[in-house]
Amino acid sequence: MKALDKAKKKAKITVKVGGKKEQPEDSVKVHDWKAAEETAAAQEDSAKEEESFEWVLPELDADQIEEFRPIHYTPAPKKKSIFPKKTAANRAAPAILFSVVSAVVFGALLGFVVLKFIAYGDHQTKLPNRQAEGAATGAAQQEARLPALSIGIIQAGVFSTEGAASKVSRELASKKVPSMQLSMDGQRYIFAGVADSPGTAKKMESAWKDKGVELYAKEISFSSKKVQTTTKDEQIFARETVPLFQKLAKETAAAVQNGEVSPDGMKTVGTAAGNVKKLAKVRQETLGRLKKYETAAYESLAAYQKSGNRQDLTDAEQNLLDYVKVYSGH
């Protein structure tokens, strides 16, 4: 019974540390082994649950934790430069070169500006002289106007191509008949004579019948046109050229019809032609050509008056036709 009573007493476990018996507060007393096992099992289950629990950590930007990242940096080996290091003298060379180039450029620009000032001064000095010269002639860069021209003309044909017109012109030349081609409205016209009016031109048709040439008298007109003049002579000529042409056309047409030149008519024409011939400073291209053909027509007509050579009369008509071509601008 005593042994059973001792067994029923609670077991007591004493722990010795380092061979020494610890105080009662350091002793571990287990009163209930079954409860201890259950407690241990519960703790083990809890640990397992904790290990199997899925932890969700908040996402962090890389920038937020960048300072905590380890940086593994291996410095690259330094490359040896293939260029030698610049010495102080080498570094100074570009600066010296830049200074020299800048000085040269600045000097060139300064010289250019000085030359411009000199040229401008010369221009300002010469300008009054040029203005005085223009004032002396009275026509520096002034506009003149050629009056409208309306005349009688003899037509020898109308063609669509230049080749066909040129063939007829050669045939007329072989028969001693004057001719001139004029392009108008997409057609090539051939004219064989000029008169002061369509009525006079009509009377001229019979003069060429003996040469086997079929002609048609008609009227042709050209409007007034502007020309730029540079001299006083050009302005005078622009006013006088058409009246002289009409006088020449009248006397030449009369000579073609009658075979004679009127002395009174030639006297009037001679005075007008002499006044135009004196205008030596007719330099504008169109005006110069008009003067050339007009003067030549008068000289041919005057030669015919003296010699009676029919070719001189034909030449006078040819020069008048050339005048009309220049005047038309075609």
C-alpha cells in the first residue's frame, strides 16, 4: 500500500546543470504527461500552419528600394590612348591659328566696306554729271509713244506654214517683186507692196500683172505702242517717223503706178527725211531699225527719180515693207 501510495504521488523531475542541483524555480515540473503531449502536438500543428501560410508582401517599386540593392561594380580596365597627350604648346596652337584667321577675315571685311564707301562716293559724284547730261538731252529714261499706223497694203497670199510662205517669197524675188512675211493670227501672210491708203493700193495691183503675180489690195492697221527713250533725238523721231512713212508710201505708190516721181511730192518728202536723218542719237533698237529702213526707202526713191532704174523703185518698196514688219513687232 505504501508503494502504491508513493506511485500515486506526482512525479518530480530534478534537473542538474553542470553537476549542480538547481533551485526549485529552475526545476521543470511536469504534472500531466498527456496534457503536455497535447500541448506539444498543438504547437506542432500551429507551426505547420504557420509554415504553410501564404504570406502576401506589398509590392515595392524598384526606385523605393534601390538604395538597398547591392551594386556589384567591376571597374573597366583603362584604355591607353593612341594619341599622345597634348602639351601646353600644342594646346596653344589652335588658339593662335584662330586668332590669325580672325584677323585676316576681319581685315578683308574692313577692306570691302572701305571699297564700298569709296565706290558709293564716286557714284554720288558722277550722278549729278549724269543727271546734267540727261537734262542736256532732255530725254533720260523717258517714255515715248509711237502713233497708230493705218496703211494700204498689197497681199500676195496667206499660208499655214512658214515653208510654203517662203517658197512663194522666193518666186516673187525671182520676178523682181518685193515681198515680206508677217505672222498674224496663226497664219503666214505675204505682202508685196505698200501704199498710203487702200484706194492707192488697189490701183497698184495692175502694176504687177505683167509679171504674172496675183495680188489683193487691203488695209492693215497697227495700234499705238510705247517705247523707252534715252535721248531727245529718240523722242523727236518717235513723233516724226509715222508722218514721214506715210509721205514715202504715197510717193512710192504713185511712182509704181505712173512710172514717175512728183517733184513737189519729193520736195516735201526730202525735207521730212532730212530732218529725220539729222537725228544722230537714235539708239533704241526698234527706233533705230525704223529709221534705217525709212532712210533707205527715201534714198532708193531719190535714186529712182534720177536714174529711172526700176530696181531702185522695187528697193524703195522693199524697205517700206521691212519698216512695216518692224513696226508690227512680229
